[in-house]
Amino acid sequence: MKNLTILSTLVILMSFLVMPTTSSASTTRAKARHKAIVACEGKNAGDTVEFINKWNKRVMGICRVENGQLIAVAVGK
């Protein structure tokens, strides 16, 4: 019974090691948003730009104002 308890505890602890964390996902989004903002620096709303999206792919986008911030939005979104 003691071995089963130890094994169960180990399985639970190991599952926490492989679970994705919210902070890494939100960090990825924050970095992608920053790249989209930087792509529009010195541009105007409606200008086309290239930028790296959250999947680390180069995409074409259009600068738009969202929440008072000029940010690149992928074409087709």
C-alpha cells in the first residue's frame, strides 16, 4: 500500500512537470503583440507591413488602431 501511495504521488508530481504553464503562453502572446506593435512604428493606419506572428511565421499585415495603439494585424483577420 505504501508503494502505491509513493507511486501515485510521483505520477501526480510528474504530471505537473509536463503541463504547459499559463505564464509561458501569455509570454508568447506578449512577445507576438510586441512584434506587431514594433512593425507599425513610424507607419500609419492602413499601411502594410511584414511581421512575425505568435507561431513564429513571417506574415503580411495591415497597421490598425486597437485600444489606442497602432498594431499590425495579419491580412485576412
